Amino acid sequence: MMLGKGQIVELVSGNRVRVGSLLDTGGEAVVYKVVELGSGQHRALKVFNDHSPARIRRTQFLVAQRLGKTCAFFCAPTDWVNNGCVGHLAPLAPGDSLETYLETPGNLFFENIKLAIAISHGVAVLASAQIAHGDIHLTNFRVVRTTRGVEVYFFDFDNFSAPGAPPPLAVGQEHVMAPELRQALRNARPAVPDEFSDRYALTVVLHDIIMAKHVASGFDDDPDKFERCMLSGRWVHDPVVTNPSLAVAEGYPSRMLNADLSRLFRRGLGLEREDRPSAAECRDVLSRNYRLIYIHPPCQGPIFIDPGQTHCPFCNRRFPVLKLVFPSLRKELVCDSAAMPIGRATLLSPKVSAHHAVVRKMGPEVTVESFGRNGTYRWTGTSWEPFGSGPIQGGDRLRFADIEAHVVEVPL
């Protein structure tokens, strides 16, 4: 049913809206920009093409969940219409689609990971309410850049799956569809999205955000190859098995991930549904690894720090190995271990604590953590300033209590 511009539509709540411009049309529904007569706020009114009892029950159920109150970035329905047509009213989702945002040059990798964390959190909120989104893909999220950074918004919850509601009327988007749904469609069996197929779709979206390529990149030049890849349950970009020529085809090389994130993708794309990481686990893993993002200065390639990394996966340059040179002791210590203790027994000074500091080599970074009574200091060029913990680099001068050390890069 098409609505005319200026037409007044009464909602189930008794509130009324005035129809404005047409926002979108599709095989399932038509979306209008409307104005609430009471508040004057602009909203989105989605009117479905079918008026079936299942559609009516699903719309009523979705509105009753009040999802917008459970998560600040859910643009979920708040009211509905069942008066000659069936539809619902929701906040307008601001910004551009996530797909458009990712294709726009100039995005910061740190901001992209924040988006990935926020999307994982939103899916986790739905899962905690026993609701599967059912249609997770790049164009169902919108991104807005603000003075505080970037914000993401969910919209289009209409393919949800939940106990107490009729099953969804669609299966979801082909490019994120879980293997079990694909196989069900191939065998003409019922295919109903659920939390576990949401987990798979979320993994695909996270791969697009983090790796700047689809999970089937390199296998998408032919429909049959693409289908086999998506049915395989394998992460074809796994750094353990990836063909080097495939790794650089597009997007980021998978070796920029650490073991933690590699396990996330390996499990998330697997055939064992229950082993796929939950959205909450994805959120927590990404949050934990956010502080391990390292931008390699020579090439600006983003890397998640891992102890085993020795070369940059983007420019293939060897990460520097550092050593501490103690002029007064005529001693050198190469910083090439996961944890190298620095103490009185090593530096032979009563002012140095027995357990004064630890030097850690973690992939491209060498860090110092100090906990000695008389402190650790770094030379700023004009004075010695306290240095509690953090990365060091060639050319730095440190002082462990009263013992000075020069940080020198070991020649190749």
C-alpha cells in the first residue's frame, strides 16, 4: 500500500504522523520519512507489502520489545500501524551505511576497531534477550562521525528470530549467510536464522572491518567458487595455511593479526555452530586487544602485537632488536625475550632494587615496566623524568636508580 505525501496515519498507540518523502522501496516494504504530529520529530515509517497474520504478530512482538531502551544505538521500532496497512515507526538512522564508511578513504584503524567492538556489543545485547538479529550485514549499520569519534547505529530488525514470535520470512543476506542456512536452502529445507548463524554473520562483518576484505576474498570471481568457499567452514585467509599470493590479493594480510584474533576468525567461520564465539566474546576479545594495536612507522601498517612477530606483514621489514648498554658496567643486555628481569644482581648497585624492572619483547615493541623503590627514569633531552612503564626505542637513555643505560638498536 502506497501512502501519499501529506497523508495522516494513525498508529496503534493513538499517535499520528504526517507522511513526507519516500526514503526507500524494496520487495518487502516501503519506507517514508514522517513527522510526529505531537513532538514534531522526524521518524521513519516502514509499511510492509504483505498484511499476513504472521507479519502482524511479528511487528507487534518487535515493537513490544522496546529494543531502543536496551541499547542507545538501536534505531528500533517504538510504535506500529495496523489500519489498512501493517508497518512500524522507528527513529531515523543517521549517517552513512557501514559499507560506504569502509569504502571512504581516510578512516582510522583505531576507530574501525571501536566500531567492531560496538557492533559486537549490540549483537550481544540482542542475544542476551534471546533475540537473533537475522540480517547482520554492512548495509544494516549506519556510521556517524562526531567530535568524539565515530558512532554506529543498528536498524532494520525485521528479520529477527525469537521465542514466542513467528519465524522470520527471509533468510538474510547471501554474502554473510552461515553454511547451515546455505545448505538448507540448497536442500529445500527450512532455513531459519538464529543466534549461531548471527555469530557467523558477525564474524564476516568483523572481517570486513578489521581485514578490509570479505572472508571469501580471492574466491569471489566465480559464483560456484564463492559458494564452495562459504560452505567450507574454513577461514581461507588463515595465516597458518594461506597461500602467500592470496594473502596480498586485497585488504590487509592476515599476519597482521595476533593469535587471539586469528582464533576468533577460525572459530567464527567454522561448521561447529556451538564453537563459534558469541558476540559477547567477540566484544571482549576485541576490547582486550585494542591496546595491542601497533602502527608500524615506516609503512603505517596496523598490527595487533604478538610475541612471535619478527617482520612487518605489510612492508616485510624486520622489527628492530634492542639492547641496553650500561657504560659504567661495560655490560650489554639484548632485549630479545618475553620477560627480562633487571635487578641488583645484574646492575651491582645497592640503590637498584632486587626486582627493579622487567624488559619485555612483544613483537615489534620493547617495553619497560618499573617497580623499583628508587625508580626508573628516561632522559628527555634536558632532564631525567620518572618512567613507570611504556615502550622504548633506539636512542633512548634510561636510568635504573643510579645506573644509566643507553638503548641501542642491534645491527642486522
